[in-house]
Amino acid sequence: MSEADLQTNTRETTTSEVSAETKALVEDNMPQESDEIKYHVMALIEAIKKQSQSQIETAGDMTREVYVSAMRQAQETLKNTGLLLEHQRENLDGSISSLEDTAAQKWEEIVSDMQKFGDRFDRAVNTAWQILTEPETKPVPSEPTTIDIMEESDSEDPAA
């Protein structure tokens, strides 16, 4: 196969691979140029398009991989955060339960103390009532006290 045949064969293959958009772009912008120059410009544009497309796809794949990786990390973070929050919720539930138990115990102690105080107050009121309502009796003579002696001496002392 000669070089001319190879070039014609390549040109036919490349021409069939050139998009209608590229052909129209070259024809509109380069009407005075020869077919060979137009052919090379079309080939160059198609090569640039293919390379750009390839890079976009590669970037898309990389972006997709980065996105998937980021989503996996986010899921892992949420899972870990969820576990942490679950642990904190359990601790909080335990603290609340302990606080409720302590409050119930203290309340029972307060009620018991109030009951004891009420009982003592009731006894004091009953005793006071008995003292107030018992009939008055004369005291039984006993040995004279200092106050009694002084009263007697005051009443016997005519100088006073």
C-alpha cells in the first residue's frame, strides 16, 4: 500500500468520522482554503473534540468517584453521629431515671417527715387542749419556796 493510498484511506476514514457540525464550521470560516487544509483543520477539530470529550468523561468519572466517596464518608459520619447521639440519649435516659428515683425517694422522705411533724403537732395541740380544759384545782401545800417566804415576810412586816 503506497503512501498516497494510505493518505486517501485515512482521509476517507477521517472524513466519515468528521461531524456535520465540524464540516459546516470549517466550510463557513475557511471558504478560500484548499481541501487538504480544510481536511487537516477538520481532523484537528475532531481530535480536539475527542480529547475534550475523553477528558470530560474522565473528569466525570473522577467526579462521580469523588461524589460516591464523599457520600460514603457522609453516611459513615452520620452513622457515627447517630451512634454517638444514641449513646448520649441512653446516658440522658439513665440520668433522668436516676433523677426520678432520687426525687421519688426525697419526696417520700418529705412526706414521712411531714407525717411525723403532723403527729407531733397533733399531740402538742391535744396536750395543750387538755391543760386548758382541765378543771382548776388548788395546789397541794408543799414546802415553802423562796417566793412564798418572801411574800409572807412582806405581809408580816408592818414597816412596809
